[in-house]
Amino acid sequence: MVGFEEKQLGCIPAGEFFGEMALFNHTPRSADVLADSQVRLLRLSSQGFLTFTRELPDMAVQVLFAIAQTMAARIADSNERFKRDKAS
């Protein structure tokens, strides 16, 4: 919900992730996610992620880099939408 209006913020393709901000700032999610088809999810708690980084640091670096790339792309997309909205 944005204000009193339900908004779709994006579409998450297969193989992608969501809720990553909670891993870093230990807060509840900032949006709800609804599936429009059958899905299989892997839920990873903040504590589970910390354990993963300690026990498999080489793999964790790859995952963290992928998260950073995705977050950067999402921010860039948001910036572009903001520019288009301001221009119109």
C-alpha cells in the first residue's frame, strides 16, 4: 500500500530474490509479495544468513555480490522511474 492505494512495485522473475533489506537492517519487510503462479521459495532468516557467511564464506561472497548487483539495479530503475515521473 502506498498511501491508501495498492501499488505494484515490480515483478520478480524466477530465480530472483526479495526481502534482502531485512538481512542487513534487521527490520520487517518493506512490502508484501504476491505470486501469480505456483512458486517454490527458500526462506532464510538473518541468523541463518550469518551462519551461512561464517561456514561458507567463499559462497557467501558470491551471494552477497549478486544481492548488491540486484539492489543497485533496482535503485537505478527506481531513479529512472522518478525522473520520468518528474518530467511528465
